[in-house]
Amino acid sequence: MPRPSLILRSPYLQWLLVQIFPRLRAWPVGKWPAVMEKVRGADFDRIERIGIVAAVVLTTWLLRPASGSDSPAAIVFLTQLPVALPLLFLMAGPFFLRRIRRVIDSEARSGRESRSDDPDERK
């Protein structure tokens, strides 16, 4: 028997998701994994793609090694990796959040429209 999603098992994760994505309140908690699967399957739009590429390019440019460095390449890589990860998180993260919010908003809108089109709902 498959284990339920971490979203369903962790009230702390549920609280965090509601703080970051308030529109999730439009669905019961049991439907959140399905909504997040739709988010995971959604494509990035043009602004998000350009922003992520720009974040990677800027991070790469900021972390270029000094030209007169006599350090071996492995040491340079291992020292730059801990700096690159937070930089990428700060620069590219907002574009990932934008995609998640965009998809959740569109799902909430389509759910609201389908409920208003349902003749049984209007009674």
C-alpha cells in the first residue's frame, strides 16, 4: 500500500504551504497533492525561462575564478559550490515561486468557473 503524500502527513508542511501559497485554501487538504502534481507538470512561461537563465548566467559570472589563481580546479569547484547554491536559490527561486503561484491561480479560476457553470450549484 503506497504511503500518503508528505503534504497529507505533515501539518507543519501544510501550514508552510498555506503561508507561501494562500490560494491553496480553495481546496481541501486532501486535494493538495493533485494540485501540486499539476503544478509540477506545468511549463515555465517566457519570463520565467529568461529569468532562470539570467540567474544561472549571473551566478556563473559572479563566481568566476580569479585569473591568477594557482589552486587546482577541484578545490576551486568545491569552494564555489557552497556559494553558488544560495545565490541560485535567491536569484532563480522567485521564478519557480511565480510558476507555482501562476498555476495555482489558474487552477483556482478554472475550478471556480466550473462550479459556477454547474446548474446544480446555482440552486
